[in-house]
Amino acid sequence: MVTNGISQYHQRKYSGKDVRWVPGDDENKYKHNMSTRRDLMELNGWTGARADFTYRFNSHGFRAEEFSDEPSVMFLGCSMTMGVGIELEHTWAYKVAQDLGLKNHNLATGGSSNDACYRLFAHWHRIHKPKIVVHFSPPPERLEVFDAHGRINNMLPSVVEHVEKNEFYKIWISHQTNSAMNEQKNRHAIESFCMREGIRYHWMEHHQMFPTDHGFEYDKKSFGRDLLHPGAYWHRNMHKRIMTELDSL
């Protein structure tokens, strides 16, 4: 079986380091927001010392504890699961791992796809088998491809050049069936592995991240440092929801 467990952050040489900025939450965006949206930055607490928080990556390039054979929970997803824009201790994945008393093996990376979720799970669960896998689906319209040099490329419909300069991707996202089937294939592949190997698997669709009836929708008091990703309030609610769903299984 061919597997590849490399993190895009390992390719950026973040492995084993504390870094202040990552793609999506970068210094230029911070300075721009401080200049043009300072009132919102102040409201969310991002004008003081709190804004100096850093992202700590393990030796494999994931925002997670060092991988080990101790009982763990594995998280799959994108920036919403990794916690871009927010301190580690406020992320829902960190809180869930703490409540479960399990090591936090968070494989989520910013801008990633369900392709990446499957690829990383297929590699790492064979080395450090988790007790539980929590899979928060990234937007299904995303694709992951490796270029000729082995670099990871995340194809996002929100990036104009990905659509205009890539004829295959332009055609692929033109019909919802393609993204729906790709999401389904990756989900079922992970779920099948988990069933076969006795791993508890919990899945949530991307749109379930934003249910207004539970008050999870972004509001002006729930923004991360980049004013794009959600803040601590949203992560607290997601943590509570995940624990409720896990307890009911």
C-alpha cells in the first residue's frame, strides 16, 4: 500500500518549531487589520500581548503533540480543526483531547481537503493507531495534488488562479457531483479502515460547522487573529457539541 504522511508545514520547514505566522494568519494581514479594522481587533482582544501567540509544530510538521503509541485521538480536517488564528489551548480539538484524556494527534492543516484527510490518516494510523478518529470535513470543493517536485498544492475554488489557469479543476468544480463523490470516497475509505481495525470514527459534514440554531455562526466577538477564522467562543461551542455527540455514540 502506497502511503504519504508529509505535512505541508513540514515542506515549509516549520517542523519542530514555534512560528508566529502561518498561511492564512500572516503578518501582512495582521498589520492590515490593525490599520483598517482596529476596532474589531480590539473587540476580539488582538491588540495586546495575546496577539503574540505562536504555533508550535511537532517534529513531523503538525500542530499536535509528538506522536507516540500512547492512547490518542486523531483529528482530520482543515484550518477549522487545526485552529488557525487562535491559541492552541482554545481550539476545540485540544479541548476534546483533554476531556477524553487522550494524546492529541491533530493531522489537520490549513486549506486542506478530504484528499489530505485520507492521505494523512492512511499513513499515520498504521504507525500510531488511535482509539478515536474525529473527521471534520473540509469544504468538499477542494482538491489536493502533488506537483512534479513533490510539493503539496491545495486547489481551492476561492483562489481565482486555481480556477482560471487549471482547465481540469475548472471542469471538476463545475458540477457538484464531482466534489460530492470525492468527499464520499475519502470518507468511506477512512471509515472502512476504522471499522476493520476497531477504531471509533466520528464524522461531521462541513456545513455542520455553522448551524445557526446552536449559535455557532460567526459573530463580531468570535474572530481569530486573522479576522477570518473563528475565535474562542466558536471553538468552545464546537468542543461542547463534539463531546455531546461522542457521548451519545
